[in-house]
Amino acid sequence: MSSRSLFLLLLGLPLLPARAQTPADTARAVALPEATVTGYGQRLPLRRTAAAVGVLEARTIQQFNPAALTQAVNTLPGVRLEERATASYRLSIRGSTLRSPFGVRNVKVYYNGIPFTEAGGSTPLNLLDPAFIGRLEVLKGPAGSVYGAGTGGVALFGTPEVVAGTSRVAAGATVGSYGLRRSTITAETGSATSSVRAQYAHQELDGYRQQSALQRDAFALDVRTVTSPKATLSAHLLYTDISYQLPGGLTRAQFEADPQQARPGTATVLGQVAQRAFYASRTGLLGLTHEYRFTERLQLETTGYGSGTAVRTASLTDYERNTGLGLGGRTALRYRTALGGRTLRLQGGAEAQVGFANGRSYQNQAGTPGTLRYDDEITTSTGFAFVQADYELPARLLLTVASSYNRLRYGIARVSSSLPAPAPASYDISRSFRPVLSPRVALLRELGAGLSVYGSVSLGFSPPTTDEVRTSDGRLNEDLQAERGTSYELGARGNFFNNRLRYELNLFDLELRETIVSSTTDQGVVVFRNTGSTHQRGLEAALSGWVWQQRRVTSVTYRDSTKRMPPQEDTGLRAWASYAYNDFRFGSYASGGQDLGGNRLTGTTPHTLSAGLDFSERHGFYFSPNLGHQARVVLTDANTETAPGYWVFGARGGWRRTFSGRLDTNLYAGLDNATDRRYSLGNDLNAFGGRYFQPAPGRAWYAGAQLGWRF
């Protein structure tokens, strides 16, 4: 299968007939394939998309450690994926870390088009095994025109698609430092009208720090079938059973003395090891998507899903047992016509989610539940309607006008409580946020085939999540208000040397009001409050291209004996780099009698850089060195404490080969943090007692093999 064929299939585009080629190795210079994005509901080339969109392909993911997505995602400028503990992810887009001390908030996430962010606003990103991800699109900044409320951005995860006309089974195993043991099994088959892909992944890790072991079992099933000449039905099942220990934050002195230790105890509070702090969940998600093409111009896509989860979390003082159910759906009607002799694309639709959770908190007695502290029932309903128009104007201009109408309501009923006064023994409250319009206007101009420039203005609305309103110590913050923001953006994309070298540059200014910030109490409880405003301005740049390139062509016999375009594999040396400059500062912000206006935004850094090389040659050997840099991070709103910046280096190399057109072989090994740099990733912000630091692993190696058989 050719790299071009795989690329088109991953994007869901039809394969076009290829000119005849001989089954021999040939070398010639070729252009990079042009990316197509699904963001904002239109399948348009990236150069025709008037927004900052980061695209992560499977090829980039495969250049890094297969046990985590962190390094691959961080190659996107303006995007940071961090691990506070093993598999405890925190995703930040343009400074949204401020209100995400743990988990993923203020970033809307979709999985194969299914709303993956819960109705309450949180996203369990740790459910996704890296092997399940074939593609990621990140829409930066407010994207309320199509995806509803939010000021951080949108992440669209997609699983790999099955190549039509093939069947394949594969198995892989990886071992590495700190007790890494990982295995995957994949089975897939595809035809012109249907496909099935099933994948299982198991991962264990003893962990770099004390109290940081992990075990995860995940299963994904993707089915797609053409039910009629006009209709397609897809089903996606995801089930994950995950548990990992929580080592806790360290003070600067503890971090410098021994970064591998867990948070120790004090005279009044037991430590993480003694309390056996951990997180465990079992979650299932089932989604169905139906696409119906009334005509070539009119299409309807409808998605429905259901989810269920059971979560147990043991922290220093409390032991939580939460169960939750979620239901939701999304529909979008798309129409293409002509107005004044020029193309007009219209779309409109709606999305709705309902969630119910029962949250019970007990006293934590060394990792087991003790006396019941409180029992809450939480209901959340959220939804929005959206419209968008894309109009091709003269002079190669593209105008986009869109808006969404968003609503959110939650209710919290305390069934019982043993908390001391003044906490009430029971209550039943509800709150509805005022409906908000989130418009977006963008204009793009193509200046020839090698350059496009755009500008956009968008408004965002981000209400607090239920975890922010109801904290783990049993308190409620009914005064917490929704964030509102306005984003201004200018960008340019282009290429040189017949599309062999690409670049992208974005300038943005996000002005937030009622910004939500967090702090941590002496019991490790994270609480939230609104500030006056923040100014989040920055620059993002990306560059990639071939220094030297060949295309290898080999012939393959398929099971149906139909002659198809032979697979092609690009080889050579490719270089890439991404950089982000962030000038994120508080506006009006008074705290504790101090004026913090002008201070850097807590949890953010002014500079990030990611770069690397991707070398491969026609015999199957490949090597991908990489580096990452992050400048110092401010840890308090007052900017009195910082985490030092760092540089990290790593590499992955190996040998992959296909024998007899059927047996796929991939042997690989890699090294992360090659210089054994000591640094903290996923810092705790405004932490009580100065426990800011969550040490990242030291030097770590891994090695593995993957074998696949094509039928």
C-alpha cells in the first residue's frame, strides 16, 4: 500500500487511479502530500482553512515512545500535553493550563466524531491508548462556531482506518525502563463497502517515582459499512480498565534531594505511600454515526452515544467512589450550492449531552473507604445549536461566518453528609448559565499556489465544570462564573520548492474575562475562583520539509488478485521544528491586598521548542532524533516561585521490512531524556506548602517488535 493511498484513506478520501509503475526501486524528488482537515465541519485543504489547526499524523506518532502520546502531541506549537503522574494527563492549548490542575478542562475533545468530553466539562484522556490514535487535529482558541462552548480549543482524535481490499493481523510487544511492559494485538479487514478493526492494548509500569505504578487494559472496535448507495453506518466501541498510583507533589527541597520519592507525610498529614493514593476507573463508550447523502450537494450526519464509568480515587484525606452515565448526540446538515456563480457551503446542526453522576466521599484509611463523608447526586445537561457559511469570493478570497447558541444547566443534590457545621447535611441546588452566542468571522486569501494568509475574530464562552463547582472536600462554589473571551488571529501558510518545504506562522491575542484560576490547599484539594481578566498573546511557528528524499516502489499481490496501485514508501531525510512564544499575563487581578496585574499567567512558559529529524532508507532502516525545550514556568499567581526551564533529547530507531508482500516486520529501540535531565512536568499551581513539583522520569530506554501478516 502506498504512502499516498494510506494518507488518502486516513483522511477518508477516495483513491484516484495511478499511472502504471514498474515493481522496481526508483528514486525521484516528490512533494509532500497536502493535508486535508475536517475541523469546522468542512473537508478543505489546510491551506484553505482560515484557522490555526495543528495536524498530527500517524507517521509523527511513530517517531516516539509507543507508551505515551506526550512527546508526539508536544510537536504541535501552542499545544502542551503533560503527565502529573503516570497517565494523569493535562492538555493545554494556548495557556489553558491555568484552570486545569489535573485532567483536561476547557478543551473540547472528540473521538471519531463522538463527543468525548463529558457533559460536566471534564475529559478522561487517560482512557485512550496511543496505539488507538491514527490522527489528531487540534483547533486552537475559541471554536464555538461548530463545537460549542470553550475558550481553549478542540482536539479531534481519530483511529486508524482500514485499507480497502486487505485483511491483517498484528501483534507487538515493548519493554523498557522502570518496569515498562506493553503488548498490543490488532485484527482488521476491509472491502470496498465495509471495514472492521479490533485492537487490544495492555500496559504495565512500575514507575519512576514511589507510588507511581500503572496498569491499563484497553479495547477498541471500529466498524464501518455502506448500508445503501447513499448511506454509511459506523460504530465505535471503547472500553478501558485503568489504575495508577498517585505520588503527589514535592517541595523544591524534596525535589532536589530525591525526585523519585513520593510526597512524604508530616506530623499532621500522612504521606501518599501511607495513604496508598491511587486512581482507578472502568469506562465504556459506544457511539453510532449515520451518514446520508440525499444528493451530491446535500448530506446529513448524525451521531449518538452512550457511556458508563465507575471511578475510585484515594487521596490524602478522602476516598471517592463515583459512578456516572452519559448520553448525547450530534447532527449536522451540510449543503453546497452556488451564489453569484461562486461556491457557497452551508451547514447547521446541534449537539446535546446529559450526564448523571453519583459521587460518594469517604475517609481514606490507607487506600480503603472509611466513614462516609457525603453522598451527592449530580445531573448536567448541556447543548448548543450552530450554523456556518463558507463563501468563495472573487480574488481567491474565502469568507467564513459562523455562530453557536450555547446552554448549560447542572443540579447537585446532597443526599447525606457527616461533614461538620457549617456544611449543611443536605441540599438540592440547580443553576442555569445564561444562554450565550459565540460567533466567528474569518477571511482567507490565497496568494498563488504557495501562500495563503488569513485573519479571524471569534468569541468564546466557557462555563465552570462540575469538578470546579463541587470540589473534593465537599464544598460548593456557587459564585463561580463562566469565562468569556475574544480571540483575534492572523496567520499564514506556505511552501517552497514545489511543496517540499512547508511553513506556518500564527499571531494571536486572546482576551479573557472572569478567568478561572486554581490553588491547592494543605489537604491537596484544588479550589477555584474567578479573576478579573487575562491577556494571552503569542506567536506560533512550524517548519518541515525534505532535506533529501526518495520514493521506493514495490509490488504487492492482494488476496483478490486485483492489480492495485503498488505501495510506495518515502525515504530520505526530513527535518521539522515548531516554536511558540507566549506573552500570557494577568490583566486586572487583585488578590490578598496585592495588585497582580501584569504578572505572567500561572503555569505557563514564554518559550517552547520542539525539533527533530526523520531519516529512513530503502532497506528499511530508520532513525528519528528529537529535542524539546521549555523555558521556566511560573508556579504562583504572584510569580514568586518558578520551575526551571529544561532541554531534553531523545531518539527512536529501528528496521521495518515487508517480506513476500505479507509479513510486516518492525524492530525498534529508543531512548528518552538521554542526558538524564532533572525537571518537573505538570507542576501543581499555587500549591500549599510549596509542593509544586511533579518530577518527570529520568533517562529511560525502550525496545520492541511488531509483526503483522496480510491475508
